[in-house]
Amino acid sequence: MMSDQTDALRELVELFNARKAIDVARFFTEDFRLEDPGAGVIRTGLEGAQRMMEAVRALAHDGHLEFLDMFESGNRVAVRWSYKGPGASFAMMSIYEFNGKRIQRDWGILARTPWAD
């Protein structure tokens, strides 16, 4: 059974993979916070969410992002991701904390992988 939280993540990824515009205010809270040690900066608020989405699009512009595993506990959802595309492949682990149907906090780790195109 899917929750509002997992439904929101699935919809966000569908829009991303279809290269459609994403209204960050619909998916992220005003006090959103990205905590990714590899990002170099902490992104906060809706502007931070927008910049995060732009950075992911720049990295993953011609490929496909997919869920490998998704686990939910309370207001948190953990996801193991895979991206494969021309010129780049990566894996990612993220834990999302939700406030209602929107992401309030994102703890993520990105790893490049040796997958061939």
C-alpha cells in the first residue's frame, strides 16, 4: 500500500524522467534542508530545493532515474536510487523526512558507478 509520501516521491520522479517542469513548492516545504556531505553546500528553503533539482537535472539530463528500494517508517522514506544515462551512471541513497505530503529534509549520498552505457 502506498502512502501520500511515497506517492509524492513517485510523482516527482515521473515528472523528472519526463523532463517536465517541477513546482518545488508542491513537493518541498518552505524550510526544506538538504544534508548531503558530497554537495559542498547546504541547500535550504524552496530556493535550495530548486537549485538541488537543477543540479540533479544537469547531472542526469539524458538518462533515467529509478527506485531500486523504498522503505517507509513514520514520516520518513528511505530510497535506494539508480541512474543510467549517456556519459554518467550513479547510485544514490536518500532518506526523506516529510511534513505532510512535502519533503522537509533530505539526507543523501551520491556515488558514481562503473556501469557501462
